[in-house]
Amino acid sequence: MVSDRRVLVVGSGPSGVHFAQTALSKGYQVTMVDVGREAPTPVMPEADLVQLKEELADPAGYFLGGSYEGVLLPDFDKEYYGTPPSKNYVFEDGARFAGSLEGFEPLFSFARGGMAEAWTAGCYPFNDGELTDFPFSYARLAPHYGEVARRIGITGEPDDLGRFMPLHEHLLQPLPLDTHSLRLVRAYERKRAYLNETLGAYLGRTRVATLSRDMDERKACTKLGRCLWGCPRGALYTPSQTVRTLQRHDGFRYLGGLEALRFQIGDNGRATALIARQVGGGEIQTLPTSQLALAAGTLPTAAIVLRSILAATGERVRLTGLMDNRQVLVPFLNVGMLGRPYDPASYQYHLLGLGLSDPDPRAYVHGQITTLKTALLHPIIQQLPFDLRTSLLVARATHSALGVVNVNFHDSRRGDNWVELEEGADMESPRLRIRYVPAADEPGRLHAALGKVRRVLRALGCVVPPGMQHLRPMGASVHYAGLFPMTTSGDGRWGTDEHCRTREFSNVLLVDGSTFPFLPAKNVTFTLMANASRVAAEAL
Ligand SMILES: Cc1cc2nc3c(=O)[nH]c(=O)nc-3n(C[C@H](O)[C@H](O)[C@H](O)COP(=O)(O)OP(=O)(O)OC[C@H]3O[C@@H](n4cnc5c(N)ncnc54)[C@H](O)[C@@H]3O)c2cc1C
Ligand code: SF4
């Protein structure tokens, strides 16, 4: 007989760890099953980026990889960041999940901490307008946004972006601005009336899970400039930090190196056990459960549910409504920064955000502005329309003036976008077929918003070099959602209730993005964490 105050959680990403932490705080015994590939130990933890380049025995190996796999080749589809070798473990072995793909390029993570071991830590609460399709309002999430902020440390302040983002509890003082970002803020202050009133554009601080002061074992950001390669001070939050916190709790058991394959379904439609396999094709284990919470990430969670149904009934189900945020990268050059030195001792990721308002709050457009400091220059150099020598000269002369706006667009559930098990895929080879077709109105929405972004940048004294804007493929934003939507009505198959409980399997909770009925433009992970905590608080 399994105790009722036990819960089995699959996955140690942002969703899984914050579900687990709240469940533990309620007195539950939590067992976490996770593939859980581990990060390499940070090298020279006190060194800044320049010291690393100068003092490492093999700096090229560290920054670009032993076989130069960290180099973005000129045909690399115009991305500005690659995965550095120190983060390869985050995506290792994920490709085997991808079967035939149409219009979608997914990433999968089997890391301890999930995808957010490689994230840029942007944390934005959804507002009531964006939650219109959810079966609850901001008030139900607010305490959990505050609690997650208390746990992980989020910096931010009330500013012009506050009109789009509610102020929750436990915000820390923002990180200091770099010279380039400060210059953009000053220009915004001069042009505020035009930008707000004519373009509906607002500039403010991004909210980021990077510490501006020490918190427990984690140290405040001291501007080492190594964020992309992994923050050695733990200033930039990653969920593996929470796994370590949970491991100190008596009620928590972490089973790493185990891949969940499916759950067994009993006569009453309840999951009775999780079937998992030792990573590397090892032994199969049967873990009895009275309460299962899947937090493997939207696509791997779908694979577990689809395999469970296939094993129990022989039915191959197609799940519709897959969503992801379209992202467009808009590089810019700030004329006023030309000829100035860049400061390598800087926080590497975005410090400023750009919000474009819309009469429909669900159509809000969200941008994160990253000024170029210590990122690798070669992905930019190779896209300049000159020969290598001239491109190098131009890049060096313009380094401190370069930046990029990552513009994010909302997505909604549509029947054309679906996920199913690949024909012939079985329990051992869970490849997914995925099809994604953009919404019919997408070209018009992108054209209008990107025109505004260019006008905003011009007003801030920047130019957008022609031909360098990059439409990222669907799947690139890694904000997957929507396959088991939360509804209050109970209509339709493969939905969940307001507590993310599957309607078909009453003791199975889906606590990642699977259940989101709509995907606002704001990066989703803070809401994944808050919602997972809400589900543990309300449903257990
Ligand atoms: C480069 C990059 C930058 C990003 N920046 C941001 C950002 O600034 N802001 C933001 O909001 N989001 C960002 N994201 C997205 C963010 O990382 C994801 O939204 C988030 O990690 C999803 O969390 P999750 O817990 O639902 O799933 P995941 O992070 O995918 O975690 C899944 C977990 O499940 C485990 N797992 C999977 N399958 C199985 C299985 N079968 N058995 C056992 N364990 C399994 C994995 O080991 C992992 O621990 C970024 C992502 C990337 C890649
Ligand atoms: S967050 Fe980035 S800049 Fe700050 S201490 Fe960590 S690596 Fe350095």
C-alpha cells in the first residue's frame, strides 16, 4: 500500500523542482525521477572572462570545444549565440526524440535542471489579460510568483514596463546597467512621450533571476562576464541549485539516471506505477505510485502520456494545440557608442526590455535588449557584407555599439499543430512526429511589430543594418506549451482541470507547459515555476 502523502515527480527542470519544493513544504514525501545529466565543474571559478582567455591552458578548447564544435559556421542560419561546449550536456542525447518534423525544430533536455541550465533567466509574470484563457486569474498565481521570486532571487523594479507586468513580492534591486544600456535609457527618457504615445512602446528593466546580493550559498553577480559559459558564482539561477536544496530535505529522494518510459494504468483509470529504465539501455524498474506529477517538459511529457495510452489500449493519439513563441532577432548599432571601448567586466545578458502595447492585452509584444559585451564576435562578423579582413576591422570598431533585440510574439492553440508518436516508434524509441503551421495572421503581426521596433531603435539613436534581422524557426524559443490545455468545462479529450489534473487519469498531474491554454509573448518559465507551485499547493 502506497501512502497518500507521497508524490512521484518526473523531471528536475524549473517546473519539477518548484512543484517538489511546495509539495515538501506541505509535508509530502517526494521522489524525483530524472535523467539528470550533470554539469561539468566550473573552471577557475574566481576568474573573469579575460583571465580565462589568458590563463587557461587550452582557452580555445574551453570556449570553442575540442573539435571547434562551438564555432557557428556561416551557414548556421544566422543565430547569434551557439551552445558553448560547457553547456553541451544540457542538450545531449535530445535529438533521438525528434522523429519527422514539419515546420518545427525542437530542443530536448535531459540535464539535471533541464533547459534552464542554459537559459538567460528572463522572468516575467503574466497579467490578467494574458491569463484570459486560463481557468484562474493573476490573484491565484500572485503568491506563487512571490514565493518563487523569494526562492530564486529575481531583480527588477517598478518602471514603465510595470504596465505590462504586475509587481509581485520579493523583487531584488536590479543589476547595474552597462554603459550602452544606460545610454539607451537616457535616450528613452528624452523620447518617452513620442515612443509611448505614438508607437505604444515602453522601455524598462528586464526582470532577471540573477542575484544583485548574496543569497544563502549563492553569491551576487560581480560582472565576471561568463554567463554564457555558466556562472561560476551561482548568481544566475539554475534549477539544479534547487535540486541541491531539495536533497537536504529528509522527505526528498532523487533518482537520477532514470528515464521514465510510461505509466501503468489500472482498471479505475488511475496510474498505478511508473515504468522507468536505467539510462544507457539498462534495467527496467517499476515504481508504484498513488500520485504522479509529470514535469519532463511539454514534449517529453507528451511522449510519456502517449506511450502509456499506446501500451494500455493500443491507441495512437494525436495531441493538438502545440504552441511556441515566434522570436525575431533584430541587431542594431548605437551610433553614439561608436569608437568607445567595451567593458568585458559586464553582465552578459539582457538588462533592458521593450514592450509594445496592443488594445488586446493578449497581443502584447515583448522584447529583450542585449548590448554586446563579452559574447563571441564570430557569428556577427561572418554576417557582415564584407570580406573577412574588412569585416574584422568593422566588428572591432563597432563592438561596443552593437546590440540585439530578441522580439517575442504570442501563440495560440490551433488544430493544425500537433504531436504524435512516430509510426513504428515503440516503448524503447519514443520518437515524436511534430507538425507546426504558423497562424495565418502571423506575417501581418510580425511586419507591424518589427516596423515599430525599428522606429523605436531609430528614436534611441540606433540603426538596424539591412539584411541582418533573423526570423528564428519555430521551436527555437523553447517555450513549448498547449497539448493538454486547462479548461473549466471538461469538454474534449486530453484536457486538464484547473489543477492540471488529466481528465482521463485522475491521479496524474501535468505540471509543465503542457497545460497552458494560451502562450503570451513573455518568456514562460517564471509562470511555469509559479503554476507548478500553485498546483502542488492546491491539488495535493
Ligand atoms: C538558450 C535558452 C535560453 C532560454 N532563456 C529563457 C529565458 O530567458 N526566460 C525564460 O522564461 N525561458 C527561457 N528558456 C526556456 C526555459 O529553459 C524553459 O521554458 C524551461 O526550462 C522549461 O522547464 P521545464 O521544467 O518545463 O522543462 P525542462 O527544462 O525541459 O526540464 C525537463 C526535465 O525533465 C527531465 N526529463 C525529460 N524527459 C524525461 C524522462 N523521460 N524521464 C526522466 N526525466 C526526464 C530532464 O532531465 C529535465 O530535468 C531558455 C531556454 C534556452 C534553451
Ligand atoms: S551572472 Fe554572469 S556576469 Fe554575473 S557573476 Fe555570473 S558569470 Fe559573472
